[in-house]
Amino acid sequence: MPDLELFFDPVCPFCWQTSKFVRQVQRLEGLEVGYRFISLRFLNEPLGYEGRPRHYPEVHRQGTRLLRVAAATREEHGDAAVGELYRHMGEHLWEVDPPEGEGFEAILAFQAPGPDLEAILEAAGLPLELAEAADREHHDELVRAETQEALERAGEDVGTPVLSFRPPDGPAFFGPVISELPSDEDAVELYRSIAALARWPGFAELKRSLRTFPDVEIMRGLRERTTTAS
């Protein structure tokens, strides 16, 4: 088993930022990291989208399409390929020039049609035929099962990302939600602090909802703004 599992949905910018932090610590600490699925669309099914940004439902639908491709990739090429695929998904979604228009809504509108899956697969060195999995419901049962597993490990009231230490029986929690990547020295200290808190059975939550937008390229015009978006 890996040292750490990251439950991800590619369309969550905060999850993408955390994944970059995880890769940073992986490089520095030699962690073995596994990648699992948690669908924002499936999480929001019982809640609905009333009062949420207009393009959230379509963006979350695109997240499910991307997770189907990731599930097909794991089935055919193994978990290591999923981690690499997610890296390229994140770069295509988040490390690109901002679209025309103002604010977070413009970014959601830009991403609602979904990214170029074949370009992502080509960049990841994977067969382009895997893109066909995006519109098949064949892997939805697996994505739902792993979404439920994330909830069983971390609790019902969570989103993305979920980190799971010493899986499947070690502690898990929602977060960390970070806007900026730390230095290498600070990254190790931050990770060890998180791991220490996770190991203490009495620890449940440390949270503030107000945060800045993630330091990703597509949001460079929003970096100085605060948000409660998740």
C-alpha cells in the first residue's frame, strides 16, 4: 500500500493546488502516493446546486467525465499512470492563461465545455482511445464507490481534496486547503505537522473558510481576492 492516498476531482482548483504540494513532499520525502477518485458531482447529488455559481453543475459533470478516463487509465495502465494523467489534466485546466471576462464565473464558463482530452492523453503518453471512456457510464460504479470510501474515511461533510494516511486503515481528512505552495523547507515542515495532527485520534478539524484563490495561472487575476468557494 502507498504511504498516502489523495482522493481527487480534477475540476477542483484547491485539490489541484494540494496535489502539487503532495508531489513536492513526495519528491523531498520519498513518499509513495496513490490516487483515488472523489466526484464533486456525486457529492452534490443529494444537495443540489441552488445558490451555487451558474456553471457548477456542468463543470462538475466534466469532472465525472475526467474521472471516468482516469478509471479506465488505472484499469489498463495502473495507478502510476493515473497520477501522471491527473498532473496533465491539472496543467490543462489550471495552468493556462485566464479567459476573457471578469472573475471566477468567467473561469467556470470557460471550463464548462471540458478540456481537450486527446491533448491531455497525448501529453501523458497514453492512448488517445482512452478519451472514449469519458462518455461511458461503465466506470461510474467505481467512481461512486471510491467517493463513498473517501466519506467513510474522512466523514460525510467533506469535499476535495481528501488525504488518507497509511491507507486503508490510517487517519484521513479533508484538506489541507492551500492557496500558495510553500518552499521546499516549509513543505516538509507543513506535511509533518499535518501528519502529526492526523495521527492523534482526538483531532478532528482545524478550519477557516475565508481564503485566497489558488496561485494557479488561470486565476492570476484573482490572486489578491478572498473567497469562500470550495
